[in-house]
Amino acid sequence: MLETAMFVVNLLVLVLAVWALIDCAFRPAAAFPAIERQTKMAWLAFLAIAVVVVYFFGGISLIGMIGVVVSVFYLVDVRTKVLELTRR
């Protein structure tokens, strides 16, 4: 039972990281410097590394948590500001 729960949590975290990566790929590159964050290429690199880390180490491991934090930060902070800027 515990193994199944761990598998589901790791899968959900992986889906979250992949979602952040795909979302970043479809956002306009000009919006990232406009919100005073890293460039789009930097965020794509951060999120790609996060996906690889979560895939190989899982989202519950200590190193996997770094990938989770990067993905959540992108979705909560960067994505929100990019959406606000591009909807105008």
C-alpha cells in the first residue's frame, strides 16, 4: 500500500514538472525579461533539469524536492506574471 502511494505521489510530481516545462515552452520569450526574471531559455533549462531529477530520484527524495520547488515556483510566480503581462 505504501509503495503504491509513493508511486502515485512521484507520478503526480513528475506530471507537475512536465506541465511546467511544456507551459514555459509555449510562453513568449519577450515576456520573461519584462517581468524581471530569468530568460525563457534559462527557465527551460531549470525546468528540464527538474524533470530529469524528479524522474530519476522521485519527488519525495531530498534532491527531488529541488525539482519540485523549481516547478512550483515557476507555476506560482513566473507563470502568473507572464500571464498577466501577455493578457493585456
